[in-house]
Amino acid sequence: MAIIITDECINCDACVAECPNNAIYEPDQEWAYSDETALSGMVTLPNGEEVDADAQNTPVSDEFYFIVTDKCTECKGFHDEPQCASVCPVDCCIPDENHVETEDMLLEKKAWLHGE
């Protein structure tokens, strides 16, 4: 499952540099699938939807840092545990019960993001 950042976030910025998928963004920041990934142009998301990877998307939150679910792999293939959660001083990076994925699904997403 993906990780989410709860509203207990203090906007400390500790998690951003730790994310190997560039899935974490500042409050009110637009984002793109192509941001620091191998994706570009029209791509098919893991859920089958087609999107422009270079298009800027609406921020998920305007108050707290946020994680783009489609880019979060829980650090599978990079680390033993989600790095955002391991560095968060207030423990607000938690599993997203609404986006449950198997380890195989997360590894496939990693490969999709990084062109492996």
C-alpha cells in the first residue's frame, strides 16, 4: 500500500529528500509523473488510465506535504522500510489503508517509474 502524510505534518521537509521516487511534494505544489522518473509523454498508469506524464497536476494538499499515491512504492526495491516514515519526527507518514498493494505490485510500479 502507499504511504500517506497525515494532518499532523509539521512541514519539516525531512521526508522529501529521502523519497527515491520523488513522490513527496510541498504543500500547494503542482506535480507530474515525470518529475525525476523515467516517464515522459503519454503513459499508461498501473490502473490502466492513460495520462500525460509531463502534465502538471493539482496539489493534493495546500496545507501539508503530500505523497502522490501512484508514485509511492513504499521504497520497495530501494530500502527495507519506507524512508519517509523512518525520518519523520512526528510519525505522520503512515500506510494508506485505501491503497493496498502487494509487494509484487509495488516492485512493478518501481520498474514502471524508473524504466527498468
